[in-house]
Amino acid sequence: MKTTFPPLCGTLGALLLGLTACQNTPALSSSRNDSGLRLNEVKAGIPDDVHALQFIELVGPAGQPIQNTWLLVIDGDDADNPGTVDIAVNLDGQRLGANGLLLVRGPGQYADAARETAVLELPEIRSYSDDSHPDGLIEHDAVTFLLVQGTQLSFRAGDDLDPNNAGELALPTGTQIVDSVGWLDNGAGVGYTPALLNQSAGGPDAASRLRDHHEANAASAWANGGLQETSPESNRYNPNAASVNLPPNAKVTPGHPNFAYAPFALLNEVAAPNTSSGGFVEVLGHPHQSLDHVYLVGVAGHEVVLVMSLDGQATNLDGIFYGPAQAQSDALQQVFAADVASLHLVYSPKVDLSRQNLELRDNLLRVPAGVQEMDRLAWTSNPRFITVQEDERVWVDYPVQAVTRYRDNRLTGPDSWTYGSLDGDAYAASASKNVPAKGHLTPGRINVSELAAALVMPTVETARTTFTPPDADDPAFWHHPTDPSRSLVLATQKEAGYSIYDAQGRTLKDAQPGDIRFNNVDVVYGFPLGGEKVDLAVFTDRFSDQLGLYRIQPDAPYLIDVTDYASPKLFDGEPGEDTAYGSAAYVSPVDGSYYAFATQNGTNRVAQVRLVAKGAKVGWEPVREIVLAGGEEDEHAEGMVVDQERGILYVCQEPTAVYHVDAEPTEAVTTLTADDFLAAAGDDNLREDIEGVTIYYLPDGRGYILVSSQGSNTFAVYDRANHAFVGSFAVVANGEGIDGSQDCDGLDVTNMPLGPLFPQGVLIVHDGQDRGDGPGDYATNFKWVPWERVAEALGLEVDTSYNPRAPQGRR
């Protein structure tokens, strides 16, 4: 894995990067001959999308001719030859449109471009009927876009501009890179630009230069994100997987000017002053985000009755600004009492709206030039309907007393909200729309979820690791045989090694034992090795396509490597890519054999191996292959767990389902179908990716199976005995500085006491968006939730009698 870009030449480059030589790599700077031409907007080949809808857009002085300039798209994948040119376009002789734009598109695509936009059609930007470019020519993975200038330049698709694979471009002498931008593949691959873009989750589908930001080779000039998967042609950014500077409701705009900067701020919850809450307005943004230049504007009938400046305010750790009505209650009451009313959130960095004569059009706010409307709610009382941002009218036959955005839903449209009349602080089910079970107001706190109104709070979170980037993934308990307070939690760091935590969540060790990529981990007890019984940590290593087997001990160094590296590869996939991924381990109640399971990244295969002692080492031998339904590249599985008493393996195939299958290897190949589903995506609040799975054990073979639904940020609970759906919950911020869980990968639960903080067991869940001290401070860690909180929220049992060191055979 490399994250590199060409060095900057000259004195400025030496000062910035400590470089003294440039070799063949050109300067990344804007010279006195700078034509002002810039990359403006790009859309990649999104997997499962219509690949012909890729494009690249340039911007510069209106009508300016382009001379001695090439547009290059460079592949930076580790799996391929990094530095290979995918697209090379000679722009000499082209001219920017009257609006300063040049749209490079596939034939006939984006026909709605503005008439003033110049267009260059490239046959290469199209769908491919063969397998040569399955995701299109513009990579969704690691990719760099370059605008280079120089005399007598010549490039072709297939050129290798990084012949030594050293992360540095070898371009002809005299070549100037006037602009560049790019991204990596979730941290992997090579980037040949200092303007490497990142975002809160996943990798970019598209990126847009912020209007009026003309800096060259600068990530700060760009906003980026995934695109909503509402349709193959969707051009609206997904705010749940985006850069921190993405404005609300942002769209990709091929052939039209881009959006300008605005803070990410949306209306989050609103209640009328005549309700039990006393009236309030909440604003949702990024954690600790300034609300300077943001205004709340209220319209009643044909009059603006409320202009509230939020200057000096900021959101809290949860991204919420809570404003009780108080002095504004009369104005809010007037808004809610009007037959035609609306609330607007606007951003006005240059115009003081308190002194501005705001205009209305069709009873809605008409903002002046330079002012951006970020969000709005509108409703009428006769006839009654409500409009939420997209001008979609929803007819109601009751008063609208309150409106609540669902937890973690940052999209726009009626489906993002519950709204209607209240009974105390709860929505009246018979007089409200889209109300979840137990839906209620949450002033100053995280809102209820659309899919899981049961909310539980963590009491502990782990520190971020010392690795860069901190990429926590999967936890597993190791229970001390006699002293619960000395128990450990082992966890993978995905792109690196592992972390070890004590029973209070404190970091004991961050380790990187060499060239490894430990993805998942499980624990087995009592393995016979060298004449004694030892406990083993079973890791899957994506780097070597093998297991990493470590003997566990309660004191430092905690893990001792006992892997027999002469054991076979688990799969025959591409090194570091189609290799071992998910992990589970199992002691057979039939014959006492020790087994491990590993999923393969990128396929629908699961390998089962028998663990065997080889002197002082532990190796493995293959015993079975399990084949899941489907087989496309994105249908791989990761989360797995084995019921140690019943001998049932549960496998989470991320876009498809949770499977259950006999864990005993009674045949060489087991092929699963929909008949083996415990639950499918779309059932029981499960939304892809379906990620982690774990088991809470109760006596007599009873208990619960917990599944993390990454797509809905909820956790589904199933009855262990009959697989019936019990309910779901969400892990939310505790209001005391610990945020909730989003984008959860792995989880584990124990019914056993784990020291004084968790006397009745604990649930540990991965948090893919741990929030820090500023709006852009996101990383990963683990949240620890006392089991009794989950049990109380869903009416589940609490029992500490099951001992994972002595499971009962219940086959």
C-alpha cells in the first residue's frame, strides 16, 4: 500500500516536502504562464452503474482556447501496474464554452448540458461489452486525474508513467502539471497528486470543485462523495459517505456550474411552542461545526416573521445544535399557526439577513444572490399537506405539531422524516406519518431511527490506534479462566495488525507484526499444544492468504505467534486482494476437533480447515469448501460465528443474507441456497452491507443472534433456538462525550461478567465513524454497551451462567 505523489520542484517544493531533487517529475504548481485551466468535476465508473455515464469536466476563462494541454487519467491500483494511463486526451485546439466549461463525455451522454458548455465526446467513455474495463475507464478505485502542459507532448492509453512502480511519475522534461486530483481505494493504491480526496465512508464515486475555488492541485478546493443509489442515473451525492465540506443537497452537475461551499446543515427536529416540549428547533451538522452565517427563517402566510442568526453557535459532538424557542416562541407560534407556513435554513456569508428585505414567491422564501438555501419545511392547514425540500406534497388530515428527521438520515424527501400530531412527547400513531414504534421527540438528543426506535448508549469507547489510518474492524473476547477483571478483548486493525484492550476498554497494546493485514479474529479455548491446553487467537491475514494463530496469555506480550507458515494458502486469489477475509473458530462437540473458517474477499466462497498441532506450532489442513448463493464479485461474506453448543455456522453475505449451515465437515463441498437463509437483505430492518454476527448464550440452548446491518446503522436480534426475529436497536451517543456506532463491521457479545464496569456482560460494536474534536475528525474504534441496556430496550433476558470455556453439546 502506497500513498504517494510526485515531488514539487524548486524552492517551494523543497520547503514543503523537504526535497532537493526532482528527477523526471514535473512541478505541481501554478506558474506565471498558468492559463487558469482546471479540472472541475469528475464521475467515476461506479460498480453496477451505467458506466457510460462517466465524465470529466474542465473549467477556466470563458471562451479561452486550449493549447499544448493533455488530459490524463492514471490507474493507481495495487493489483494492476500503477502509473498506467487509462485515458489520454490531446486538448490542443479545444475551446472552453461561454460559461467557462468543457464537458468530456461519452457519445450522446448528458445531453442536458447547458448550451454555453463546450462538449468533447470520447468513444472510450462508454459501457464495455467485454471484461477489459468492467467498471469503465474512469476508475472507481485508486485513480489520478492530471492536466499537463508542454510543447511536443504525446501520450497514449497504456503508457506506463511509473515504470519503476515507485510512486513517482516520469514525464517528459519541461512538462508542467497545471492541475491534478485523485483518490485511493480505501487507503490502498498509488496517488500521483497532493490533492488526494477522502471521505467519511467508502471511496468517491464523484468529485466536484467548489465554485469560485480556483486553487490548483489542492484537495481543499474539492468536495466529493458516493452517489445515492436511487437510480443508475442518480447525480445526488450521498451525505452519509462524503467529504466533510460537502454542502447539503449537493449534486453532480455535468455541463452546468458547480455548487458553492456551504456548511453541512439541515433541519433535524422542530416542535411547536404549544407542545409539551415548549417548542424548539434542532439543526444537524458535523460534530463541533460552526454555524456562523447560518440563519433560521420562518414564514407565516405572506410574511417573514422570524430571522434568527446562529452566529457564534456550533453543533455538539453528535452534530446537533439545540435551540429552545424561548424568545423566539411567539414567532414560532405564529409560523405554526399560519394556514401556509415554512421554515428555512439558509447560509449567507456576505449578506446580513437581519437587515435584508427577504422576498417570497408562492409563499416560500426567495433568497437573494449569494445566499444559499440548505433545507426547508413547509406545510398548510387547509387543505393540509407538508412539503419536505423536494416539493413532494404529502397530504395529511391532522395538524403538524412536530417534525423529526430519522437518526443518521441526511437525505432529503418525505421518507427521511416522521411528522404530525403529538400525545405528550410521543407521536400519535393515528395522527402522524411514517412514525416508528415508540417514536417520540428527542430535544437536544439523537433522534429515533426509522428502523429501530430502541436506542442504547455505550459507557466506554476504545482509543484510536497508533496506526495510520486507524482502521478498527472486528473484536473478540478472551475470558480469563479465574479472574474476569483480567480478561482481554482482541481486535483487528484491518490494514495493519491488532489491538488488545483490558476489561475496561483501555488499550494494552497496538501491534504490527510485519507484512500482515489482519482482517477478522476469533478465539478458541483449550487447544492441545506441546502437552498442555492453550487458548488461541485465530486471525485471517489478507496479506498472506493464511491464518495468523497466536497463543493467548493474560500478561504482556499477550499474544505469542505459534503459526506454522508452511501450512497451505486458504485460497488461490490475487495476493492481498482475493484472500482470507472473515474469520470464525469452533470446537466440535462431536469429536473435539478444532476448526477455523475463512471467507474469501471478492468471492462467495468459505474455506473450512482443521487446526492441527505441529510440534510447538499450529497449522491447518483443508476439510471443506462452502459456496454461498450468487457469485458476483461484490457478493462476498465477512461476518461469521459458530454456535459452540449446537454446531451451527452463521455467515453474513454482505449484500444478500445471513446463512446458517451445519459446522461439521460431512462433505467436501457444501453449496448453500436461499433455503439456508436465516434472513435476507430487506428483511427485519437488514440493509446491505450485512456485516457482523455474534451470539448471546442463555441456558438450555436458548439465546440471541445479533447481526449488524451497516446499511441502516442498526442491529437485528434473532432467537437462537427458532431464528425468529425479535427486534432491532441502534447504538447512539451517550451525551457524555461518547458517540454511537455507524457503519459497523464487527461485533461481539458476552454474557459473562467482565469486571466492575460490566458485571452482567457487554456488547462491543465497531464504530466506522468515530467522531473527534472537529468537523473533519473521523476515525474508527469500538463502543462498549452493557448488555443489560440492550436487554431492557428489547425485553431480552440477562443470564451470566454460560461459560464459553465449557460449552454443552446440544446437537
